[in-house]
Amino acid sequence: MRTDRVRASCIAAAIAVAAICPAGAEDFSGPSYLDNGAIKIGVDLGIGGAITYLATSNGGDNLINSHDWGRQVQMSFYSGPVPFVPDGKEPSPSWRFLGWNPIQSGDCFNNRSKVLAHTNDGATLYVKCIPMQWPLDNEPGECTFESWITLDGSTAKIRSNIANARSDKIQYSGRGQELPAVYTNGTHWRLFTYAGAEPFTYGPLRQIAKVWDTSKGVNVEGGPWDNWYGTENWAALVNVEDFGVGIWSPGTYSFTGGFAGKPGAGGPKDAPTGYIAPIRREILDHNIEYAYDYVLIVGKLDTIRKHVYDHANKARIPNYTFAADRQSWTLRESHDTGWPIRDAWTVLLDSENAVIEGPDDFWEAAAMPNIAIRAAFDTGQTSATLRWERFNADGSSAAGELAFDVVPDGAMRTYIVDLAASPEYRGPIRRILLLPHAAAESNKRVTIESIGPMRE
């Protein structure tokens, strides 16, 4: 994750990026707005169509910070290699650790992303752009970003998509993605969330109190932002009157955020800023299309939470079907056959210690006492292990595991794992992991159709 993006841009220079736009394409610039009488949202077509304006209608204060091109509300993705040095071009030393990192607005050298298409019919605002690699000087991403924005009452519903066309076809490990990055003005600095073990019960909120006072330098113990497990999938930055903006990312549990600068003052072009990003680990293949949805909610803190309660799926039981994608699962000491995924997910095991890692999640153990794994094991071993991580009331985690028998002949079978047989499988569970136990020989694999509750 970015740790000091809130600094001023690396070099105050503007270099035209028209060369990355196809011949004959319109030169988009300026703002584009939607307004439904409750809230007004705007994007800046001069910086990739990132969201630069969000306020109540009829003259409310803009909530969004645009001090540099690393802020706004915008798409930002991460992959390898680290560092990313295309054709030997070196990144800014401050951002070398980020690796491959296209973002919607522009780069840290003040080169702006280029909008390729834009429509706004008053109901849906659509933008397509070529992003810039944040750490590099004038390096367009080998990808396109798209976003669709609609308004509903005091909420903005946004769908975002990346389409990769990278010349580097290596499959890099999954990394945490900002889905999206949200930056607010210094007036909206109080960061709240729910991070407890009993979501959707109106339990006490947690205030993320970490403040990065940039006047005291960039070295902050533990990094400038805090991290938490948001079991209601939302967080909000509000002012002293509890008014501001919340972000709800259904199915996303890991969050990062905080505040940088002096709290309580500052507008869209000033340095102080609040930050929230829902985080999900994803493998981004060289040719992937990956989309996600989120909702921005404008209002009082209790209104923001109520909207989530009114629309969330509260009875969560994980059910992962790998017919078309990885379901946000990632890999350790293994790789797969690449994108697209068709019918099932084939994982190639690079070592006997390979791990197939489930995404962050949240469910009660009692709601799913056993699990069905529909898979074909070609591993040279007659057992595999299912591991889980519990979510404790204090936010910490603990692990448990069960071994189960498999037939390693490559035929598709359904394996039922009796999780309730383990005394360690109890309370809230935050994710599961599959350890296939490949033999030392090469070319071992497992093909998975689904992992989820046992069907009657």
C-alpha cells in the first residue's frame, strides 16, 4: 500500500500524454457531474475521470481531496515486478517499493492519465481511460480503466473495471488492491468503522485514531496508516458533527486508512487528508478483466451505517464456485494456468508446501459445520489439509486444521470435511486455506470446481 502518497507531487512538471490516445480520439477535459437533488458527484476528465467532487446538492461542501494526483477517489492496482522498470526506466526512489501500480489520475511526476471515452446521460456517468504508472515518469499503463457511476438517494453506486494487455506475461503473486482509494478533506478526519465479532447488531463503533502529523516528518511507528478487519464491510470519514462520507464494499473485510496532516481544516487543494481503502488480495494476470463494486454514502454516521444494514447480506456463508474466476483466492508456492478461468480452476503445485489461500471472509462456524470440496487431486499424496483462521473478539486470529483423505488419480470427486469434528472450529471464522500436500515430484496439480456448504 502507499504509505506517503499524501506528499506533494515528486516533480512539478506537466508532460503531455496525447501520444497514448488513439488518433482521432476526442481530447476530453473538464468536469462531468451527476446530480439527483440529494447529492452531486463529479469526475475530472483531465485526470482520467477520477472522482474529484462529492457533496450534498444545492451547494454542499465538496468532501473529496485533490491535493495531488495520488488522491481523489480513484482506481489503483498492484502487481509485479517490484520494482517495475519497463525498458530500464527507473521509478521514483520514494515509490520504488510499489512495483507495477497504474492509477486513474496520473503519476507522481504530474503526468495525467488520458480519457478515451466519456458519456453522461444524466443517469449514468461512464469513463474509460489509460492510467499512468504512479511511480514512473510518463509511463502509461498497458491497460484500460472503466467506471460507471449512478446515484440513488444519498448514495453513489460505482462499478470499476481494469482490462490488462501487458506485454509481460509472467503470473505474479496476488497483492492487496485498493478497491478504491478514497481521500477526503482535512475537515473530515474522524474515521469510524465496525471491527467487532458481532456484525449487524449495532455494536459499538471503533474510531481509527491514528493521525500522521506530516509536520513531524515521514517516519511514523508502524507506518502512517492503520489496518483493520471491517466485519460490516464499511468505514466512514466524518467531521465533528458526524457528517461525511462512508464507503461500503460488499464482501470486503480488510481496510486501511487514517489521517495525515493537521485535523479539522483544509479544502480540496490543501495537504491535510483522510484516507480509506477497502483491500482485497487478487492475482492480476497480464490479460485479465477484473471488476468490483462499491457504494459511497453521504450523510451522518448513523445514516451511513443504516444504509449498509438495510442492503447488506447479513447471513453470510461462503460458497466459492470457480467456473469463471478465482473468487479472490490466491496462491503460495504454486501458480495456475492463467486467465481466463473456464469451468474449473487448475492450480499447478510448485512445491510440497503449496498453499491455496481463501479470501478474507466472515461467518459463524455453527452456520457451516462441514464443507464440500469438489476437486480433482493429482498430487501423488492420499491426503490434503483444510486450514481455517478464527476471528477473535479482540480482532486477533487463531488457526485450526483438519486432514482429509483424497484419491490422487486426477478424477473429479466431492470431498466432505467435517469441520465440527475439531474443537478449534468454533465462533467467527475469517478464512480457509487448502494445503494439497503435493509429492516432491514435479507436474502435480489440483483442479477445483467449488468449495462451500454441503448440499442436501
